[in-house]
Amino acid sequence: MTDPRESADGARPGDGPAPAPGGRAAARAAARQAGRRSSRRGRRKPVSRLRRVLRITAICTAVTVVVAAGAGAWFYEHLNGNIHSVSLSDGANGDVGGKEKADAFGRTPINILMIGSDGRNNATDCKLGGGCGSATSTSGRNADVEMVVHVSADRSNATVMSIPRDTITTVPACKNPDTGAATPGYRGMINSALAYGPACQVATVHQLTGIPIDHFVMLDFSGVVKMSDAVGGVSVCVSGDVYDTYSHLKLAKGRHTLKGEAALEFVRSRHGFGDGSDLGRTYAQHTFLSAMIRKFKSAGTLTNPAAVYRLADAATKALTVDTGLGSVNRLIGLANDLDKVPSKRLIFTTMQTGPDPTDPNRVVVGKGATELFATIADDQPLTTADGVKTKPSGAATATTPSPTVPAAQITVRVQNGTGIGGRATAIADALTAKGFAPGTSAGNAPAPEASTTLTYGPSQKDQAQTVARALGLPAAHLKQGAVAGLTLVIGADWRTGSAFPGGTAAATPADTKAAVSNAHAQTADQGSSCAQVSHFKTVSVGGVPMTPSQAYAVSTKKKDSAP
């Protein structure tokens, strides 16, 4: 049987060519020709080494891009997952912190409330704080650090204002969204508002100062430790030997690099610095933050990928923020805005205070604080381009008396002359929300009025200026009367809203000299300044009252917080 794979001449596939006719010479010639064809088919042109290198490089590059993109995406999602955010509308009614106003170019300033919580709601914070609580949220916490951070609309300057935790003020009606704890409002220490949630703390500061606050950032004990470690330590200076037996800070005179618990001890120390009160602690905190900012801006800190990763990871784990800042992109945007401000134009201040007449251990808003509030709310710089604290001209000082009376001491009688129902009540409510005295009242004017006027009694012009600034009322609308008291008549030129239409730009500028007076003002570039150790007997060892330096001298067995 014939194999079906065979050809007609009996050859099988693969047997090679059939013998060619024409004798042996022809056959040999045909065989040589076939061999040459076979040889040509068997030889392949070598791939050049360059092409091979390029191919390998392309593959490696593609793999690297994929891996890097995957790592970047993982890192981004990881950081986003670290962030804990809380809505500022939780636990309060409506717009708790107000809204910043854009400047003539449409640029908007940034106002953030930085909160340092003393909560001990996890094992780490319990150990670091020397005590322990059982709450799982902000219940039982106090805002022992409160700083209003203002970045100007043009990003050329910034102000950080500390509010001492011992300040007595009015806490508005609030409800904690986590625990349900609620208050109809009360008068007490400003730091206690955090028990009703971060939104309540923002509302309380906004009501006290009149400063619009759109955001908050909250840090607990362990957060301070993580952040100081992430930047490789913070260099600070103390003016003398210091041992605060309460915070456990123990440092010899001079400069030290603080990490971890040592950094926490420093920023918590209130008995070691100044007069041993919370005021001394705010001054030391400014020294610490100035040093940290200089560290951030120093060469190498933000250009080292590993350092950036540690810092970003630590920051996102350590912070609780409002939902407006609750993403990596938004936090990066905020960091970029802050980085634009030169150190010499970032000024630290502490709200001016006076003793509370009912409790010597507490303070109230003092002389100059109203001006400090106004400079921040009006986006006025407290530094010049050279970093020198702003001083008003003699002419401006002579024609613009400084309104230094705190809002809480001012009562206003508001009258409606518009013919529109509810206008006086709306403005009166806006004033009390800004911290003006609860006695502020609303009623109808004797007759309709075309123009709004604020009439003040003899020697009450400074009070009238404080009211005018809070409402954006231009100075032209103020006039002196013969009767004591302040009467605001709302005219037809102010038919809606709680701020006078277009009045912000025309309002009398705040007196920046009064704003920094007694505010312990210093810029972030003042690196040589040392935290001033208290000369008072603010601590004790073995029950014996001592100064922090004396306590250091007798506590030889206590290890220093840092070399």
C-alpha cells in the first residue's frame, strides 16, 4: 500500500530533494545547490548587542514604572487611610467657625485652630500622660493647647496666636456627635469645650475672638512623640537648669535636641517656664514650634524621600482634622501654603490676658487682645517684609484710638429701622455669637432710617470701634451722643446679612502696635532665643517648694530628659 504522505515520486516529507535527472554530474551540482540553500536557511543573522540591551532596559523600565506606580498608589492610599477626620458641622448648629473673606484679588486667607488634647484614651497616651481614662472619643478631654494659625491671603505672612487654657469665656450650646453629651452653654474654662467635640471647641474660639475658623488640626500626646521623632528631633534652648516635677522635664542650661518623650515633656511643661502658669507654657511651645519649622525648612529634611515618608506617615497617623483637610492632597496643599511664608514673617503671639476678678488662678481677655483678634480677622500683617514687627505711623495712632475693650464687656442696644422684620434680632444674635455681652438687646427704631448709625456715649468711642470692627461697619457710621451706652440703628442700607455690605475694606484698620503689645511676639527665625526658666517656686521635691533650677540641683539621681 502506498503511504499517503508520499509524493508521486515516492519521496516522503523530510527525505530531501529527489535525485535530479541528467547523470551524476548534474546530481552533484544539484546537491551542492541544495546544500547552499540549506546552509543559508540554517544561519540566522545575530541580534546586535545594542538591540538586546535596549530590549532589556525597556523591560526593566516598564517593570520599575509599574512597581513605582503601585508603591506610590499604595503609599497614597496608606496615608489617606491614616487620616481621621471629623465634620465641623457635627455637634453644633450651622456655620460654627464662620467663613474667611476673600481679598480684592479673590484670594482667601487660611485660619486653622490647632488643638493639643490631653486625652488619655489609649494605652500609649495613658502611659505618656501619667494617667488613664476609659473614654474612646473626645469625652473627658481638654484642649490644653489652642493656637489660631492664620496664613494671609497672599501667603506672604502668617500669625500664630496661642490662647491660654485658663481663659474664662462663654461656651456656646453644643452636642458631642460621638457621645451625645450636650450643653445649653455655660461660662467656664475655654479648654473644656473639647468635651463636646472639636466643632464645639472651634465654635467657642470663634465666638471669643470673632476670627473666622474654617479648619482644625488636633494632636494628642503620642502624636507629639511621633512628630518629633519623624523629623529627627527638635533643637531647643533653655535659659537655665530646669526640672519640672510635674511634666518630668529635666534639662541642663543650654541647647538640646529633643525627641520622643523629651519633646512631649517640654511642650507640656507649665511649671518650668515663665511665671509657672499656662502663659509660660505657651511661650515655650512657641520656641519649640519655631525650631520645628526651621527644621522643616532646612536643607535635606524635605528632599530626603525616607525622611518625607516618615514625616508623612507620622503626621497622618497623629492628626485628627476636619473633613475639609481630610485627604493627603489637601494636607499637601496646606503644607505648601505654609512653606511659602518666610520664617521671618511668621510671628508667634499669645492672647493678652488679665486676671479673672473672681478667681486668681484664671484669666480673662486683656487689654490689646481685641486688636490682636482684629488684625487676624482683617488679614493684617504683624510683620514687614524685613520681618520687623509692624508699628503704625504716628498720624495713624493719633487719629485712630485703640479699641481695647473686650467684646464680653460691651452691651449694645440694636434697633431695626429697615421695616424688615427680624433685622435687629439677627444683628443682636450675631454680636452675642461674637462674644459681646448677653445683655445685648433687639427692638424697633422710633422711625425708619435710610442709613445705619452706631451712637456711643461719652468716653465710649473705643467700645463703638470694637462693635464696628466686629460688624464691618465703616467709621463714617459712628457718632457720639450725649447719653451713655451704645445704640446701633439698622438702616435701609443694611437689609440682609450680619456684616455691613462692603464694609470690611472701609472699616478702620486695627492698631497693630496694640496687637503685639504684651503679646510676647517673636518670629520663627529667632533661633537664638531660649525658653526662660521660671524664677518662682513653682515645683516641689520631697514636699519642699523650689524653683525649677533648685529642683534640678537636688535631683541628681533623676536622669536628664536629653543629653
